[in-house]
Amino acid sequence: PTVATVWLAAVAVGASSATTQPAVQVLLLRWTPPERQRDVFAWQLIALNLALAVGGLVGGFVVDLSSAAGVLPIFYLAAIGSTASATVVWLVGRSARAAVSVAPTASSVGLAAAPARASAADAISYRTLLRRPPIRWLLAVAVLLQLACYSQFTSGLSAYSLDTLALSPKVIGAAIAANTIAVAALTAPVVRLTRRHSPTTLLTVCVVVWIGCWLVLGLPMLVGGFGAAAVLIGYGSFGIGETVMAPVLSPLAASLAPEGAAGRTLASVTGASTAANAVGPVLSGALLALGLPAGFIVLQLACCALTIAAIRRLRVVSRAGAVSAAGPVGSAGSAGGRGSREPMQPAVAVG
């Protein structure tokens, strides 16, 4: 492999991920009732992390870093896995279309409403989505969540651990394994315990956990030593935040999406998150290259604080939008039954 081919491969992987993630999420929403959406996204998170653990284990055995060609076997395995994944998604998509085509005959009212819903969905462009305050704040939350953790997970945090804390790659590998195990083991019980809590409350809890993680990771700079323990605890605790956040973010996006635009809304969230993943390593790389590791930790804490502020604003505008949509009579009835909770997630059509 050459530098150019590596860059091209990275671009292809990023483009495919940005394209497939919203499609998979829409298919999951299509087959899942609203009250079970958190469960299905929790299982998706478990599956992804188990696959990550297996892939990392296999990669450690088949990759030979003594030569440039030694990494080709893992690329071939990744290509095989991607092909298998695309085949599964294609088959599920065909099943979804078949189920729609063989559905029971609708009434004349339903038949008349279907084209209206389709035309409404067609009229909703990305620009129209961005005119909605809840969508704008949802995208802000998605960007800040990425900047607060994920955009540093495989770049800035690893560089900080290697250069500032002088840890070995083995410690970082063990820390990533601890994160993966924590996510796989805790996701299902955490979803059961938090089922009755609102999405914005859970997102706030996630960010508070991440604030604790960054404080732990910055502690060795103040007291000296304990670098390996701090990294192991930090990586593992990041997984706790993930188990709280991941099962609710996509259902929340679907609940805020306009009628028939769940796909475009989820694609917008994925695109915003991808952009944040590109910006985050640049910021951390600049700070670490300038010899400012404390600035790197402060940057992450600032992103966490901004995320909490954006989540609070999202809660306010979502509640205001639900009240205005319900009208005077509907808002009076809903206010007494739900209190400070957000509206329940509606059934989401495939967009």
C-alpha cells in the first residue's frame, strides 16, 4: 500500500459508513415498535462492540507490521465483512419492501392518504429540516457528543496516553478492550434501568459520566504516576456513558423528525457527527503538538459543558414544539399527564 491508496481507502470507508449508518437505523426503526426502539439500538451497540473485540483480536494475529504488505490480510477480511454486511442490509431492505407490498388492503381513505404522505416527505428537504429548531439543536448535540468523546477515542486520547503519560501500546490495547467489554456487558441492564427516563435526561447523564472520565485522565498530570490506572479506568468508564447514550440518540432523532423524513433526519445526524469526527483530531493534534496536554483535557471538558447546555436547549424547544403542535386543548391535556417529560416517541415511517 502507498500513502495515496491508504488515503483513498480511508475516504471510501468514511463515505460508506456515512451512507450506510442512516439506512441501517431506518430499517431498525421500520421493524421496531416505538416502545422497543431503545432495546433494538442497545442490541445494535452490543453487536458492534462484540464485533470490534473479535476484529481486534483477529487483527492482532494476522497483521505483520514488519512489512507494508503485512497489513493486507486484515484489509481482505474487512472487505469480506463489508460485503457480507451489505448483503444482509440488501436482503432486509427487500423484505421491508415485500412486506409493504403484501400488506392488507387499505380503506379508500388510507389509499388516498398514502400519496399525500409521500408527497409531504418529498417536499421536506435538508434546508427545510434545518429550519426546525429541534432539528438544529439535535445536530448541535450530535456534534458536541462526538467532540466530547468519540472524535478523540482513537486519535487524541491515544496520542495523549503515548506521549504525555508515556504508556505502552499494550496498555492502550487493554484499555480499549476494557471499554468494549464494559459496553457489551452493561448495555442491556442499563437500558432496563433507564427505560422510563427521558432521552435528554439520559444524554445529560452520559456527558456527566464523560466529564468524570476526562478528570480521571487528567489526574496523572497533577499528581504524577497512576497513568496506566487512569487510562484503564477512563476508557472503561467511557463505555458506561456509551451504554446510556447510544440506545436513545437515534430514537430521539426519529421522534423529532417530520412525517416521512426519519431517513433524512438520521442522515443529517450522521453527517454532522462525521464532520465532528474530522475536526476533533485536528484540534487535539494541534494542542498536543504544541506541548499543551492540559489544554487537550480542558478542551474536552469544555465540549462536555457545551453539550449539556445544548441538551437543555433541545429539551426546551422540543417541549415548546410539542405544545404548539397539540394546540390549546391538546396542550392542556398533555401537560397534566407528562409533566416535565418529553412527548412519547411516535411511530416513525421509513424516510
